[in-house]
Amino acid sequence: MSRLDELIQELCPNGVKYEKLGDIASYSNIRINALEVDQDNYIGVDNLLPEKQGKTIAAYVPTEGSIIKYETGDVLIGNIRPYLKKIWLADRDGGTNGDVLTLQIKDRVKISPKYLYYVLSSEDFFYYDVANSKGAKMPRGNKEMVLKFRIPVPPLPVQEEVVRILDTFTELTTELTTELTTELTARKKQYEYYRFTFLENTGNSAPKMQLKDLARVFRGEGITRKGSIAGNIPVILGGQEPAYYINKANHNGEVVVVSRSGASAGFVSYWNEAIFITDGFGFEADENVIRPKYLYYALKARQNNLHQMKRGAGIPHVNRKMLEEIWLLVPDLKEQDRIVRMLDEFDELNTNMLSGLPAEISARQKQYEYYRDKLLDFKELKPEGDDTN
């Protein structure tokens, strides 16, 4: 029997009383001058992080008027778009605004701040908060309904043991997530280095040629989703995925596409199917000189340089002439085939690994969420005189 089971058996064998949040906590009604806060202790809904990841420093800090005070041990919850699951247990005193719910425990002998934080971090609470929110475009949590959320209030020693277990599990989960994220970053860098090395070490005899001499370039056609007929032909707007699908194509076969404008300007992609290129440049390789897939890898290795070619303050774009003047190493076709074959194999291996690591991180987080919610699922104490099963 675990220590938690022993405490439950000793202190609350018949169950735990459930109480409304409003009976054990209230919203802060203390005001302080805005000049008392800074980037580190001002909490706005914008610097609360989604998915229960705490907070970051504030980009905006008010400089006049009065704001809501929070204190160490208060639980702060983002009240705009509650589905983002923004919550933080205050480890300092500071100030916030009306878009953040500041819950202050009435009696810390009855319930501990860390325990309340874990309860309100549960999926049950956020499901309840979202279900009772108001508004469609920018939903807000219902402050009155939040206070009606029922939470289990076991004896303090039971709460402390739950907190100890969850703190330990949180630490282990965080360490593992950090390790997996570090591995993910390292693999990406390794792949970029490996690809660059292959393309740059093709021998001193490999000539350099400009892109305009290696491929025919054409600009995509203007199109709107509203003015198109839905189909199964991907529309290539510039990102990694098709923007949408229509019933006609303006290119079929191998082509390298470079996004022309917007945030993704300069992004390189490779296609070997019927597609519709819109806000981008298509490059059809001269296969007597260069393989289409080799051209893709050669340009992809310069992805950062292409992004840096953006011009314009409002909507940045890459210039066709600048793209055409890019110099590339062009070994003979046999060597290109060898490089493409090696990079295809490494790309597949890398893709499998990179898709596996985020899945592992997600699985660990879900495991933690499940474990936490199970620990907080106490048998409810029946009211006196209630003999129902």
C-alpha cells in the first residue's frame, strides 16, 4: 500500500468532501499602483503561456492607473480563450488585469496553494471552463461559473502527499521532455549539416553555374479559393503544405517551387505530381545538366540565404532576378544521382525520427495529464443520512 493510500485509509476512508471553488477561494479585490510592477511580475493574458506552461516576461507593462494585485500562492488563470489552458501558480507578488482570474485561498490551513493549482490544471476544470465560456470569436470564461466548479478537498496531509507525488512526476516529465526536445534539435542540425556537406564536397572539378542556366523559371498564376472549384489538385502557396485543393493544375511532373512573398517567402519545396502554383516561382530543371531532385536539395541547403533575400517592409518578397543569379555546384549527372540517392535515404531516416520524437513528447505529456487527473479523482463523501449506493 502506498503512502497516499495509507493516508486516505487513515484520514478519509469514507470519501472526500467536494466543495465549490467559491467556498474556498475568491477573486483578488486589492488594487495597487501600476508603477509597482515590471516585466517580471506583471501578468497579462499575453504573457501567460498556453497548455499550462506557466508564464514568460511581459512585453507590455502598464505605467499608470491601478491594477489588480496578486500574491505568492495565488492561482492565475487566463480568462480570454480558456481553451488555451493558461494557468500559473504565483511564486512572487505582482499585478495583473481583469483578463486574468486571480484566485486567492481563504484558508491555507484547509487547502494548499499547490494542491489547488494542480486541481485547476486538470482537464476536467478546463473542459468545464470552456463549456461555460461566453462569446464565439473571442470567448471569455464565466467568472461566476468558475467559482461554482466543485473540487475535492481532502485533509491537508493527503493534499501534501498528492503534491509531493505530482511534483516528482512533473520533474521527471520535464526532464524527459527537455532531453527529447534537445535530441530533436540536434537531429535537425545534423541533417542540415549532412545535406550541406554532401552538396559542397562534390570535388574540385565540379563546375559552378547560375540557376538561370540550369532551369526554366516561371511565375505562378493568381487564384482565389472562393473563385475556384474544389478538387484534388494541391494549390502551392508557399508553405510546407498545400493551401487548399482545386480541380485544375498548371504544372504536372517534377518541379522545384520557391515561395514568392509573405512570411514564407524563399521557402523551397519539391513536387512530382499535378499541382497549381500560385504565389511562387516554379523551376523546371534542364535534365541534360541537372536532376530536378538535385536542384531541390541544392536550393534547400541554401534555405536560410533564400529567406534573407526578402525585400519590402509591408509584405516581403523574393526577387526573380536574384534567384536566377544564385550559383550552384553542378557535378556530373552520375554524381548527382549518387548524392540524391544518399540524401533521399537520409531524409527518410530523419523524417521518421523527427516525427517519432514529437509523438514521444506528446505521449509523455498525455501520460502525465492522465496520472495527475487520476490522483485527483477522489471518492466523494456522502452527506450524512444518504444511504444510496
